[in-house]
Amino acid sequence: MHEQPSRIRVVEKAGPWGFFFLLCYIGAAIYFVSNSSGGLWDVVLGLLQAAVWPVYVTFHVLGILGA
């Protein structure tokens, strides 16, 4: 006889956080692209900066704290 494979149910609870980070990325992209000169590579750089904006925040907060 064949055994029934056991079913594992995975419930993803990070959905709201994913939406929050998507909104943060869109806001950061608007900010960085609007501050660029409008050239193609400036816009690409702005989108890349929007992807790593938490690094900027962490760097400046640590600088303020004197770490």
C-alpha cells in the first residue's frame, strides 16, 4: 500500500510588512528620482538608492549617536 504524504500547512504572516516595505520603496524611489538631474543613469541610481535606503538611515543615526 502507498502511504499518504503528510501535508504541511505554511501560513505566511509577513504580508502586511511586505506591503509596508513596498510603500517605503516607492516613496524612497520618488524622493531619490525627483532629486536627480533626470538623466537615465541618474534615475537608475535613484532606484538603486531607494532599494538600500535603510542603510542611509542606519549610517546617519549611528553618526548622530557617535558610534
